[in-house]
Amino acid sequence: MTYDFTEKVILVTGGAGGIGSALCHRCAAGGARLLVVDVDRVRAERTAAGLPGSGHAGLGCDLLDRLAVERMLDGVAATHGRIDVLVNNVGMTSSQRFDVRSVDSIEREIDLNLVSPLVTTRLAIPLLRASGDPRVITTVSLGGIFPLGETPVYSASKFGLRGAMLAIGLDLAGKGIRAGSVLPSATDTRMLRREAVEGGNSMQFQDAPQQPAAVVGAVVSLLDEPRLEAYVRPGESRLVRLAMLAPNLLPRLFPLFRKRGERGMARYLEDLRRRGLARRVGANRWELVEEA
């Protein structure tokens, strides 16, 4: 089957980011009406204004504020009366190591990456039930299968999110709502660029980062063929799932993965420099170049 986007109401959280905005453009090009949700209202409105077609809206909303989420969904109910596809795409990470992070920052990352998609999905259930073919799609990560030693809080949030969405998919399937997740590896977005310049998790640079369009393709494949999970790079997913069959071997494998990842991150930083997205500010320091 091929999913028909025409006149569908699609809400995308983190919609002004790299993956979110690419997904919004793909859905809008198919005739959908996009609700671009982002904590930065100006960016959300700018993204919505740049989409093809009509009927789009940029909505500023802090997903950590339940009352704000309720007000945002009340507005959607008043304007559209339904949500055909909810895409939980918001996420964050930090390059700070676990032993020096503040407890507040740990709680914030867990709340944004894990709790907010669950709360948003739960609050959106009435609007989803008003659709003739309701869907929920969540951006998880291969970090929800394979522990990233340098970013354990991110791993914790994505492990939990993957399990929760598998369970929600099983539960809602019998209630008329189809739910699935995409599990991308490192993707060339501003979040990844910031992590690279800050010397973050090198484990995810085993291969060159994929482009947001590849993740969008996996989302569209879930709309075309509903299932619980879709992997953007099937080869990588098989490798990490195989490694997790013997987790006690990970301490031996990590040094090998880390060396390859460090080389990959160095290549990625040089690629960002060539593209004018990052620059050196010292022998071993980088910074992002602000995009227009």
C-alpha cells in the first residue's frame, strides 16, 4: 500500500529540528496539513510557513509542561477536531559525562526523551480516536538497543522509550490505533553536530551519519506498512542486536568500537568544517558556526 497524505492532520513534535522539519516537508508535499510543534515558537512558525501546500501551523509548546500540552491539544481540537498521525520526534542529549552531570539535567533529559512522548500520546488519544485511521510514530534510536557508554542518560531514556512504545503498540492495536517506532543511528542534525564539537559520544560515529531524509523514509515506510519497528540502517541494527546477545562481552568490544568511532567523529568534524558548519577554535577544540 501507499499511504495517502491528502488532508491528513499530522502533528510532529520537535518539528522545527533537522528530522522534524524534513518530515514535515515530506508530509506537506503529499497534501497533509502539518502542526509543527517546537519549544521555540518562532522556529515552529517559520518551519510551518515554509511548507508546501496550506493549512499548516507552527505551535510553540514546552512538552515538559503538561498544562501547556493540554492547551496546545485543545487548540488542535478546536481547529481540526482530530489528529491522524502523531509523530513523537522531540529529543535531546548531552555531552557531559554521568559522573559530573547535575541531577536536574539528568531528570530533564529523562523527562523530555521518555516521559513527554508518553504524556503527549496519552493526552492525544481522544483526537486520535476521532480519526478514521489513527497512527502514532515515535523516533527512538539504536541507542534504545545498544548502551552508549558515554551517554548513559540518553541510553536510559531511549531503552525505556523503545520498551514503552512496543507495549503501547501492542495495547493500542486492538483499540484501532496503530503505533510504531523508527530506530535511527547517528543522523546529521544540529543536535549531532553540537555533540561532535563538544567531544560527545564517539561510539555513534562507526559509520558516516545518515541524512534526515533517510529517517523520513523509515517513517513513511511505517505509514505504508504499519509495524512495531522500522530500522533506518538494517545492517547496523543487526550488528547491535547481535552484540546484545552477550552483553558481558561489551567491556572487551567497547575499546575497538571507540577507536573506530573516534576516527569517524574526526572525519565528521572535518566534513562539517568543509560545509561551513563548524570551525576549529584551538588545537583540539571546535565550535558550531551559527546557521542563518
